[in-house]
Amino acid sequence: MSNSKIRVPQQDRSKESKNSIIEAGLQLFSEKGYYKTNSKEIAKRAGVSIGSFYMYFTDKKALFMEVVELYNQKICDVLNDIENPENGSFSDGKTFLNYLITKLIEAHEIYPGLHQELTVMSASDPDIATLHNNARIEAISLAKKFLSSRIDKLRISDIQTVSVLIQTTLEEIVHIIVFSDVTISKEKLINETTDMLFRYLYKDENL
């Protein structure tokens, strides 16, 4: 949506107001869902007037889409930070895979309600579906980056196809751990997934 009256914040105070609205939306959409949250509640949670809300967003959906983009970016930031030198080096494949799965779970546990709402809305709203799909494409791209950096240790050759398989597998496992009521312990699922992916990906089991 476009609206000529929508303000792009320039000063620090205006940026803080907009960020407060986004954070309030992130919390309320996660807690109550999209349809049970209204703009007045968001403005109140953010500590701004309803007029301020409409200075930065045309409507609730515009805010939701920005919230989703922020949420997706938070997950991508977690993935990009995995190989930050400050986190230490990963001397073996199993350590890396276990850490990767653990960090993905932590990222999804921040606002689990928002992710579930995003999944539901993607089925009925094409704009939200596009954001959801873009996040998947970005995750596949990151998987490709990780695999490419380890290609000399891997048994695979078709990185693009394997990137899709890895992203899909990790997404499903993480969703089961975070969002479902399965009775298997989180630690068992993490360890078994680590072993499965390690055997599939790596040439030498001693790596």
C-alpha cells in the first residue's frame, strides 16, 4: 500500500516512536494473533497516540508486514552470526550441525506465536505468502553458503539441490520441536537430526 501522508522518520525521536510501534506489534501479534489485535492496542502498548500509529503505517496489515520482515531478518541474523569468529571455530561437522540446529530453535522460540500466525496467514494472503517465501529463499541461500564453505569435506556435488533439502529438513524439525506437542525430548531430536545430516553430508565420519 502507498500513502503520501506516511512519514519516514528522520529524527531520533521519530525513529524511536516507529520502532516502539513495530516492537509492540511484534509482541501483540505473537500473543493474540493478527485478527484479535487492533491498532489502538498496538499504539497503547507502544506508548504513542493512535494518530502517531497512522503517521507511520497505513493500517494494521502494513505494520504486520514490516513486523514479519523484521522477524525474518532476526532469524537470518542468527544464521549469519553462526560463523562469526567470536563464536569460536567449528573443528568438526557434528559440532557445527548441532550448534546450527540449536541456534535455529532459539531463534524460533523468541516469538513462537508470530511464526504460527505467519504460517496461517500465508495460506490466505498473497502478500504475506510472498514474504514467507522470500524468507525461505534466503534460508536456502544461507544453506548454500554454509555448504560451499565446507565443500572439500562433503560427499555431495549438487549444492543447490542439497541446500533445498537441508533447509526443508531443518525447518520441519525445528517446527516440530518448537511448535508441536511431540513427546520425544528436544535433545534427542537435535542429536538424531545432527547424526542424520552428518552421515548424509560428510565424507569422513571422523570430521
